[in-house]
Amino acid sequence: MFEHRVAFEIRTMDLSNKKIKYIKRHASKKTPEELARELKIKVKDVQKVLGSDREAGEPQARHLVDLFFRWGLALLPFLAPLVFIKGIYDFANLPQLALIQAGVVLLLILWLIRETAAGHCRIVKSPFNLPILGFILWSLVSVLYAHNGYEGLLIWMHAAACALMYFLVLNGMEEETDPWRICTAIFLAGFLSALLGIFQHIFNWSWIPQVVPPAATFANKNMAVHFIILTFPLAVGLILNSRQRIWTWILCLMAGLMLVFLMYAKTRAGWVALTVEILVFGVLLAREYFRSRKFLFWNRAKSLAAGVAILIAFLMTNLGPEGFKWGFGEVVQRAATMTKATKSVEETAQSEEDAGVKDITLRKAIWVNTLEMIKDKFFIGYGLGNHKLFYPLYHHKVVKEQRFSETSQLSNVHNDYLQAFAELGIVGMLLLVWFAFSLIKVVLHLTTPRYDQRTRIMVMAMAVAAAGLAVNACFSFPFERSVPPFVLMIYTGIFAYLYAGEEKRGFKIRKTWFFPLLAVIAFLLLLWLIRFHYLGILCDRHYLNVTQLEKRQDWKKVVTEGEKAYHYNPHRVKTLSYIGRAYIETGQYEKGIEALKKVIADYPNHMNALLNIGVAYSGLEQFDLAFEAYEKVLRIKPDYAKVHNNMANIYMKQKNLDKALEEFRIAARLDPENSVIHFNVGVVEMQKELYAEAAQSFEKSIRLNPKWALSRRNLGLIYAQYLKRPKEGLVHLKKALELDPKIKEADQLRKLIEHLEKQNP
């Protein structure tokens, strides 16, 4: 494939006199592009006959615009996966998202200028046009009825950019080398990502920030695997189409290194997707062989190169920061845990020692609970980007999701199909099914003998990549990231371009007077996008500072940095959840409530915001409002011990000891390892003169925190004064003073100790 592409670029087309005469005869009626398609030659050969490539002025400028546009179609997908920005919260996906969206609009401007200069435009028909357009429009409608339109709009903007890239690839490519150039660029980006990840693993490279290494430029290794799964089949396609031995060896080694990265990443979803890709490619190649009964795409040289590459990949699998260490067995063992996924949720949950199985259990719980969300809004869903807003109400609906807590709340379902169903309903899913069937239909058509074998192999490679991504989407969230849907739409555009054939059926727009207007609108959109993402990146920089300052509990700086972040992006109201908490921690309850109300308005089930606003109302002694907030938290998480503890504290202020004791005991049952809650239970039991029960509560508190002086003091007083166990009480009272000589009523305790020692010598 690679050599085929190069050959087209360096070959000089020798035109027959018949073709030259045909070009000159029809030049006044048809464009160079139309003549090139009819004669199956390159546009530049038509231009040479007409002399248009040597003309000054507008034709030359048009040629340059066309050149920049067609090379831009390859350059953008090459650069997008490799960008990152240090010092911001979302240092990988956000800059990639910004580059893709701005780059696509820039390409649109170039395309509009080119079509304006040509004096006409042809919109090519394709089986994908309607399902893609329908999905984009329905997604936009869902944004309008979603509770939080901003969350949906962010996702829709990128989906629209990816769909626009599909349109530009389909309608913008002119020469037969264009698809090859784009595929080669995407493959090279995948290889460079894999190579970077390998160096990160072996040499501990840290100059590119990572959350879960080796991640290349994708922050998390799972996200990097999404891209490698999308590009590895292209490497296989290039190898199968290679005709030069040197390129075969180079491509095999590059493909082998991509496999090495997949082994280093150790992601089960990636391995499953790779296995599916191998099987699908095998089926397609078997279909190819049984049609021709010849392995025209394979030979001994390729077998040798592939064998050496596999051997090198196997050896490198055992390389790490410590040098050569047998690690392939660990890979096999990790892969074996995937077979346990067939267990039921209840069975799997009992296997606590296997982290991989617990991860599968967690995802199963999320999937089952998401199905309940789908049932409740089957037809239209909750709106694009709004699954995470309402999932907190469902996290324990069918199967309790164990990790859901104040510090760990769901952002993605880890199954893009279920998430899409929950957000877009059956309407959105039917549009996706329509697209999938169209894709299968076109791929099967493009792999028939009417197309040359090299084209068939290229189509197979892209189809296999799409299949791998589809499998990955069952266990992860590639379509929630910036690069995978973008690359998939590029593949789809190439499929559509090849399917359209030379005739490129569609409808022509002869009157292009409005194209300059569209170009101006696109230019204004580009300026807006640049500003939007620039401010978003500035916001993200301060947002990172906010999260770090919160961990250090530097509340004044949290407010300062949070206000800066909110200034740059006031739609990102989650920033206010940090500001609100900081105000509450510093006793500024009114300001905290004001900030948190805005959070709750956009995220009605934001558990942290609801909890903190309850604390603020309690601090202002507006107890009814505090209870109202806490009840909302309990609807989300009924087993939240902290809320029951906080409600008990309010009852204590209201002198309602019975209700306080009830709530404290619920909290203790839910969080039996919390020494503070057991202490609180003991305090109320003392006040209710339940001394035996109070002693047991303080004993639990001391067992969990032996150095807590107050628990020792209270237990000592109970033993000495109420349970007639003075010797045991004496021990605890002495220990309390030893731990805290300035403990409350220290002088009285010393006198009591002297008295007890006299009575119990």
C-alpha cells in the first residue's frame, strides 16, 4: 500500500492523443476534476494539457488552495493524537479536541474557497449521509431537552466536527492517492504513539504527563490503546500491499512495536479488541483467497519479516525499567482473568483477591443499573451528555455499585452503546444501527472483485479497525474521547469516496454565490472556536490548581483560583462546588450556599454539593433546609454514614436525644470502622444514662483509635462513677491525661484519680 501511494506520486502520466483531444474538446463544458474522473487520470495531468497549472493569478491560487486542503486532510489526523499541554487538568483530550475542531473548520474554509473558485460544487451521494446527518440532528435536539445543555453541547460540538470531517473527506478528495495518503498519516501517528509509550515504559519517560502509564500522549494507557486498536490494522494492510522487501521489513517491525505497546499496556479491553481484529481480518482474507485461490498479497519474504517481528515483539514484552525480566507469563495470567467475566455478578463479587474480576463486577453493576435508566426514558433518553447527571439515583437500583462514594462518582458507563441508549433513547440507537448496517454493506461491496486487490486490502484494514473500535466501545468509552470518533469518520469518508466510484453521483450546485458567505461564516466560527478553546484551556489550568489546593486544604487559595477558573468559563459550574466548600470550611456559609445552589441547579444529583449545602444550612441553624438537603443525599446514597452522622448532630442541637441516638447508631452500623461515630454514639448514650451501652461504644472508639484522649476520659468516668469498675476507670483516666495533659476538666480528673487511688490502693 505504501509503495503504491509513492508510485502514484512520482509517476508521470503519458496521455494518448485521443485523451488530449477529448480534454480540449470538453474543457469549456467540464471542470478538470470531472475530466480527470471520466478519463481515470490525475487532475494535474488535465491541467497540464490545458496549461492551467502554469497560468498566473486565480488558477494558480486555486491550485495552492486545493493542495493545502488535500494535504490538510492527512496532516490533521496525523497531528491531533500527538498534541498535549502541560499544566492543565485535562492535558491530553482537551488540546486534541481543540485542534480537531479548529482544524476541521479551517479545512471547511479551504474547501469552500476551492469550490467557489471552481464555480460549481458537487455533493456526493452516500449511504452514510442520512444516518450521520440524522444522528447529528437528533443529538442536537436531545441537547435542547436535556437538563444540562452545556454538557451535551460540548459533546455535540465534537460530534458535529467529526461528521464535518466525513463530509470533507468524501467531497474533498480528488485523486486516487488521497485515501492512501490519509491512511498512511494515521498509521504513522499510531506508530509514533506506540513508540512513545514503549519508551515511557522502559525508560520511565516523564516529560509527557501521564495518569496511568504508559499512555503516550493520551494521559491514560486505556485511552492510548483506543488509538492503537484503530491504527494497527492499517499496518497489516500496508504489509499485505507492500511490494518492496525493504518496506516489508520496516512495516513488519513497526507493526511488531505496536503489538509490544499493547502488551505493555495490559488492558483487557484492548486485548479483546485485538483478538476480534485478528479474527475479522482472517475471515476477510479467507474470503479473498477463496475467490482468487491465490495469495497474491503474501510471500516468503513477508513470512520471514513477520516472523522476525513477532520474535522481537515477544522478547521486548519482557523488557521493563528493571531490564530484561520474564513478563510474558504475567500477560498470559492477566489475560486468563477475562474468562471469569462469565460469572454472575454475585459470584464474581465474592472473589475479592482478584482486582481484574472486581473491575468486571463493577462494570456489570454499572451496566445493569444503566439498563434501568434506559427503561425509564426508553424513547428519547436523558439528553446527550446527561447520563452522569442522573446515574447517581440509579447506582444501587438493581446491583449496588460498591465504589460509588463522595470521592468516586461515575463519569462514563464503560460501554458507549448503553450510554448512548440512556442519553439518546431508541431514536438515537436506531440511527446508529442504520449507520452500522450501511457500513457493513459498503465494506462488503468494496471487497468484491470489481475493485483492485490493493483497494480491497485497504478497505479490509479500515473495516477491521472499525470492528476493533466497536468491540472496545463495549468495555470502555472511546467515543467519549476526541480522537477515536474523528478517525472513524475519516475511515467512513474514505469508504464513501471509494463506494461512489469515478462517476461520483450526487447533485451539483452551479450557483455558488453563497459559498463566499459560508466561508465568511466559517471563518467567524473558527475565530469563536479558537477563543472558546483558549479560554477553556486557561480555565482548565486554574481548575487543576483548585483540585491540588483542595487536597492541601488551602481554602483561601481554593477560592482565589476557583474564581479565576470560573471567570474564564462560567458554564463550568462544577468549579463552584470547590469554591462553595472552601467558603463553608472558612465559615462563610452564605457565600457557600450561593455558589452551591448554582451547582445543584445544573447537577441536581451532585452528592457533594448537596452534602456541603446541608452543612452550610446547619451552620446557619436553618435546620429544615439542612434536613431537606440531607434527604436528597440519602435518596442518592441511602447507606451514607456521614449524612446520618450530620443529621444526628442537628438533633443534638435540637435536644432530641432519641432521634440523635437513632441516627448515630445507623451511621455506626454503616461505617463500623469510624471511631468518631462510635464516640458520638457513646456521648448520646451517656446523656440518656445508658451507661453500659455507652461503655461499649467508647470501647469500640478506643479500639479503632487508641490515642484518642476524649474516648479514654469518657470511658474512665463511666467505669469509675456508674459501672462500679474503678480500677479499669483509673487506667483509662490516667491514659487520657497522658495523651492530653490539657484535656477538658484536667484538674478535676486529677483530683478524681487521687480519690480513686486512695480508695483502691
